[in-house]
Amino acid sequence: MEMTSPIAIILLNESGRETAEKLQRAYPEALLHGLAGRTEETDLTFTQTATHLQELFRAGTPIIGICAAAILIRCLAPVLRNKLTEPPVIAVADDGSNIVPLLGGHHGANNLAREIAVKLSAHAAITTASDIHFNIALDAPPRDLALANPQHIKGFIARLLGGEKIRLEGTHEWLSSSDLPFATDGTLTIEVTPKAGEGGEDRLLYHPKTLSLGVGCERNTPPGDLVRLAKSTLTAVGLSPLAVGAVCSIDLKSDEAAVHAVAAHFGLHPRFFSAAELAAETPRLATPSDIVLKEVGCYGVSEGAALAAAGPEGKLIIPKEKSQRATCAVAESPTPIDSDSIGRRQGKLSVIGIGPGQEPWRTPEASRLIEDATDLVAYGLYLDLLGNSVEGKTRHDFGLGEEEKRVRAALNLAAEGKNVALISSGDIGIYAMATLVFELIDREENPDWGRLDIQVTPGISALQAAAARAGAPLGHDFCTISLSDLLTPWEVIEKRIKAAAEGDFVISFYNPVSLKRRTQLHAAKRILLEHRPTDTPVIIARNLGRETESVSFVTLSDLDPEAIDMLTLVMVGSSESRLTTTNSGAKSWAYTPRGYSGKNADSKIEAGTEK
């Protein structure tokens, strides 16, 4: 059973823990969502059940709720709109004994429920009529077959349940393995064809994904130009766009916006072939070109890509069509095309900060990108922090000091067409790997790296975490300074400390000490004492966001650099930073005024309310 989004397993209390664990073993890509305060050790937590379920439903996420069906019904009722687009929603009894598809029955829920029932040795309570009578959901075809007229399915099934028989035009295993009443003189018709046509309540039209679209274009061709060419090429010979199973080109175009736009138009990801793979199709080309050979290393891009995707038994049915800046060709395969199994996708590199490591401080975008990745690259400890999120993915662990090896490995894996996540704690753009990614790309000008799809997503930095735990010390201007002189000369660091001290910035010191480097924090303290009061508050934050987290306050004069270790961030307040207390003096908080009180006083004077 294939889902377009990772399954969300909803656990509302620990009584369903055993069932949840069985489901996660059965579906390693699924994420376990737990109700805060009632569950432990989940991938994601939530506090408002109805709100959380509604957000998942709107996002099209398949939902398996280990709870009473009534809970899911009441929570989701306010957001039910269109049954043609709703995701699967399934209720599973706490003990896993009964599986009830509630929504999206013909959009994967029924099949998923049957799968779960087999995996849990349970009972799937399927209630949709066509499934019960004919062992098939006609409005939920497999991914290699598209229903052209879903608006007619209700009337068609009503007549089918009334006793009418079906004449089948074309073939597909999904249909032939069902219990549908086929007859040569049937009054209803099911047609399987790549040709466009009209359906009705007496005729369901299915399009098998047997067409491959090969495209080529000049660099920076407007996406709309190539989309129009692709559409007109199909329309001219009466082929349905729903029958397109693959959009392909040469790998030199893997970053071309127009190619991606065409694939998106057909609901696909583009696939790419090397020049050598396309050159192997030369004997089957209708219009080989010496000019194309000279430019890209093969005799034809659009025809070659279409044929390579259609396979050795495929045939070119539309030779190269040309516009001013683009080409398009169509081949047909004797069997449906699995786009994921041909060529390769554009390589993707997600550069991800996971914050301190604990799941609640990891952004949803970071979690999604990690879930989508095939390969994870990081210092081993960071991957360990991900827990179950690493399941089913290839780990590439590197040690401390292997930063460049780590980034090169991520870039090279992505260049092979893989979906790679390069992971760091905190924010990966702050004293971390993101800078090295772009430095290597800029320095080495590797064309394979230059064609990657790169996305950088932020994480909660130690700076933000320390400030939040301490109160609001960053309420006014601040800066960060790394005291590591491994890559930056001490003279430069010292100059920056002096400038920040003179500018009266709140300063966050990263890498304050190491096993061999003990003098820099002492020097920074001496410089700051020349410009700050001795009672300036200093925040000492260690292991933020983890079980051994500690946050304490000292004055600048009492700061002991020898008590600081490598896992600590030191934040020194400005001359305006203050401490206050709550809970009868039991809790201290640091803050740096922004100047609001002075502004309010000035406003009162101007209004004449203060003399």
C-alpha cells in the first residue's frame, strides 16, 4: 500500500502502546503522534486532539487513530468537504482487534485497512458496497491507472448493484482479478485506453500510465512554453494526459525549471538519463541529430528519453515535435510505466538544523525533510538523536573533525540522484555545515553539484534556546562570537570582542573552551570588564534541550572560565541587562530592556499628562 504522505499513527493513551508499536514495525515510515501528558516516547506530540487531527486531515495525511471511531468522527466532522480528495482515516481498537476505515475508503483506506488486518491478525470492517460485492473499489484504481470520469462512478455503481453487466474494452490485472460481472453483451462499459474520450454513468474510462514524455529545451526556457508544447503534442493525436506515466530528459537538464514544470503539470517528478543511456537509444530514433550529439553527447534528447523510459519493448508513437526553444516526443510502453524505477530524480540536498535534538524543538519542516530523505549524513550523535526517524534510511556517520568529508559525501550522494539530508544540531547555518556546503560548491564548480535541488531549513540555535530558558536577554541588540581559533586567528577574534564590548552588545560566546584551549574565555572576560559593570549578568547554559540541561546565572566578575566546558554556551548581558525574580524569589530571569518604558514616558509628556 503506497501513501503520498507519511502515515500518522495517533496514540491517545498508553493502553494502545502495543498496537502502536506493531503498526510502526509494519510501516517504518509512519510517525507516531502522541497526546501530551498521556503518552510517552512518541515521534511527535500534540496537546489539542481535534486541532491536530484537523491539521493532518487538511494536509492530506493518512491517519490511523488507535482510539474509538467516534473520537475521529467528532474531531474531523467540521473539516469534511470533498470525499474525492479526502485522505484515508482509519480507527483501530486499542488491542488491535478491529480495523475500521472511516474516510477515504476509495482513496486507500479500504486497502490499507485490509493490510493492517493481515499484519495484526485482525478484522477489517469494510462497508463500501462495491468492495463487498465485487472485491474492487472502482473509484480507487492502482497508481498505474487513472479514472477519467470519477463524477460518474456513483451512477455506474448503482446500475451495477442493480444487476447490469459490464463489457470490458482493454485489459488490466486490477480489473480481471476482481469479481465484476463481465459479459460481451454488457449494458455497462469499462474501457482501458491511453486515448482521450468521453465517459458517462454507463461508461467508465480508465487510462493506463503507458505513455512516456521525453522533453528537451534551451537553458532557461520559460516553463509555460514547454508545458504548452507537451499539451499540444498529446492533444494533436488524441492522447489523454492522464495516461502519461513519466516525464523524462537528459541529466544535464535536471535543474531546468521548464522540465520540472512539465512533470508537475502531469502530477509527476521528472526522471533523467545520462548522455550514454540516451545514446544507446540511437537505433530507435526517428530524427537523430549531429548537432545534438555535438552539444550534449547523444543524437536525441526528447526521443531518446521517451524511448528509454518506455523500455526495450516500447515504441516511439510521436517523433520529436519542436517549438522555438523546446522539443517533445512520446513513446508508448506495452505495460504501465513505474516512474520511480526509471532513470533517476534530480538529486536533493536538505541542509537541516534539528535544534538541540529533542523532538518538540525540531521544526515540522525539518521532520518532513528527514522523513522524505533516503540518506542521512551527520556526526553520528546527531543521527542518534533522531530516534525512530532514521528507520528505513541509509546512515552515513562521520566523526568530529570530518566536516569537509561529511559535506562532500552529502553532495556526492545527492549528485547520484538521492534525496540526502545533511544534519546538524542547533541551526545548521550558525557555525555549522550550511556554510561549507556553499563554500565547496562555489570553490570547486562541480557541475553535478550545481544541478542539485538544495533546501536549507533552520533549527533552534543554542543562542535562542539559552535566551528562552533564561528569560529575554536578547530583547535589544546582540551578537555571537565563536572563541574557537581553529579556523579564525585569535587576533581577529579579539578584535571582534573589543568591538562588541565597546558597542554594548549582548554577546553569546560559542565554543567558549575546549580540552586544549582554555585561555580565550579568560581574555574575553578581561576585555568585557573594561566596558561593563562587574555585576553584569552572565548566563551559563549547558546541554540545552536535553535531560542534563542546566541554566545558571553569575555576574561578570564571578564568571569562572575554568568551570565552563565544551557543551556550554556563555551569554554575557549588556550594561542594560537585568535580573528579576518570580515565584517568591525562587526563579531568576534575565532580560535586556528595549526602551519601552522610556518611550511611554516620552509619550505621556508629549500628551501633557506628565508635568
